[in-house]
Amino acid sequence: MGPIRPRVPVAVSGVLAAGCLMAVLSGQQGMVRPTAPVVPNAAPQVAALTNGTLPIVAEHRYRIAAKIRPLLLFWIGKDNVGGARLRWRRGENDERGYDVLIGSDPDRAPRRVNRWGFILEESRSGGATVLGVMKKSDEKTLNEATSHVASEANEGVVFKMIQATIDRSESVARVTISKAGRDYSYRELDALLEVLLKETSPPKIRKTPVPPGGRSGLLTGIVELLHDAVESVHRAGKAPGKKSLAYAYYAKQYDVARISSEIQRNARYGGTTYAKLLKSDFEVRARGESWTESFAIVCGLDGPLAEIPVFLTYQPRWWFKVEMTLDEREVF
């Protein structure tokens, strides 16, 4: 592969949905408890988890917009309800890593709604490690989502942490689910990890075989598919077709596929017009199951934005959609 580029991890109702779910809902939600100030100095164990072991070589930041569709006929949306930070890492001997922090900002989202997630993946020749942290939110309907947000203020907030190791044959995940005494925002990742690491109940262990030829994780798969697509345009002068890669996550095997791609010229995203971009549509499917999750990434083709997403859209539910636009003014 060529130079490391950031890309967006969209995983099985994962980070994007956890990060932005409900960000534009108004109406009858309860008020989420205000978050406390960020803890300035993380404990060594926490710092080792969030910082990883590979040096950070680049970073890009994004503005989040979210939309709901209470009826099938139209969307209602709100811009600038949160942010995302994509970082990529490189070590020796082709060691690579990626992390994404994404969420709604209680200070900008209606009703101080707070949904977010973090995922860090590092790959080496001998295997990979993955850390995932997110607010637990399994809502399948708009009514369920509204009720869930309203209940958090009174019943506490549930967070999930996944620590996984992946080698050539097997993925082993340790899953901790904990109810925190208060809410935490995406700006308080280190403080939350200190709480989760003190969880006394034993974690659940989930093991699953890595598919033959499988990648170490979803992030690695998306990076490779984006790189392959951009290189195909440079080689052949046209957008490439379908390509699929396998990986294992938690207790299942998945396929992430680039379904189609198209070259865009003079396209405008977030108030900026780009001369030439590549839009790719992706699909994630769990093996043995019928559901799929779809998303699209628009990335640069040349220069400093080559393979870098400038826009992403993800629709985990028929009634909910997230859009992510490159905006380096976001603060983390």
C-alpha cells in the first residue's frame, strides 16, 4: 500500500451511530446531565490505551451534521452538532494504526444530546489490537431512541469497551459493559476509561476465527479499499468497480465491500469546491446474516488530499443519517 491516509470506521451500528444518534431530535427528550471538566492528566494505563504504541503521523478533523426522517417523504436536519477526529499512525516494518473519535457535542446539540464513540486499531506483522469505547445505544426506531435519551438522566448511562487482539487465525475480544454514575462526553475519553478499567465484574470473552485472507479490522479494510480505488483511477483513468475484503470483529466475521465508485469534478462540500474527487459506496455485511450497512466516502485524488475523506455519509437506520464534512476548525 501507499502512504497511510485517514478513513472513517463505520462498523455494524458502531462508532458513527453511537457518536451521533439522536443529535437532531427535539420534542420530549429528557435533559442529559451536563458533563464535568476534562481530566487533564490520564493514568498511565489509560494513556497507553488511548495513545496506542505507534506514532501519530497525521490528523484531520470534521464537522458533524445529523438528520432524521419522521416520515418517509422528507428529512429534518441540523448542522454542526458535533465533531470527528481521524488520526493515522505509522511505525517500522509497515506497522500501521488508525483511530477515530466522533460524537455529538452537548454544548451544540439540541437538548444537550450526547452520543459518541472511539476506536483505535493498530496492525503489525504478528497481529493487531483494537480498542473500542462507545455509549451503548441499540435503538431500532425513532420512538425507542427518544425514550432512551429521556431515560438516561434518571437511570444512568451505559458504556461499552472492547479490547481485542487479532492474529492470523483468531480474534479474541474482552468486552466490558458498565453503568457510569454520570454522563461523559467525547472530550472526556480518558476520564471514562479510568472508570471502565476499574469495573470489577469480569469481562465477557468473545472469540471468532479470522476469515482466510482476512484483514485485521474494519479500519484497515476501508483504508485498503480507498487506496486501491485511488490507485486504480491513477492507473486506468476511470473509477474502479466492486472489491471486497473480510475481517473479524467481536464474535462475528464480516465483509466490507466497495460497491461502486465515481469521479466527481468541481464538487462542493462544506463550502469548499474541489476540482476532482472520488466518491465510493461501501457496504458491510455480517456473514450468515441478511442485513447490511451502507455508507459513502468522498476522498481526494491528488495532492495533499489524496485518499483523505472530505465528506462521508452514513445511514444506519431508515429514519437517521449522519454526514461528516472536513473542517479543520473543530477542537478536541
